[in-house]
Amino acid sequence: MADQVNHPSHYNQGSVECTDALEAALGTQNTIAFCHGNAFKYLWRAGSKPGNPTKQDFEKADWYIRKAIELIEKIEK
């Protein structure tokens, strides 16, 4: 079963994950901003669909927050 939070298959083109392609195209700072926006989006929408908020909504927001932290740490090295 595909991991719908950490590595959903629909976020890949072959072996390339969307956030990696985004960073290559737009740079690390812009990818951090993208992650910030996506985390905000998942938290904002939690509870707005039937059956929400779900654990997955918060896990997805957490994934983007952790990705932003990973990218910030990359810059700080």
C-alpha cells in the first residue's frame, strides 16, 4: 500500500518527487515558502471536508513543516 502522507505515488514522475523537482527549478528558499504554504493549507482545510479533521490532515501538514526544516538546515550548513 502506498504511503499517502510521506511519499504518495501521485507526487512522483518516475523516481523524481515533486518537491525535489520544485527545489531544482525554483531554488531552496522558494521551496521552503511552498512548504510553508502547503502546511498552512492542510491546517486551514482540516475539518472542512466530511469526516475531518483527520489524522492524515495533520500528518500532511507535519510532512511539509519537516521538509521546510530539512531545507533550512541544508541552507545553514
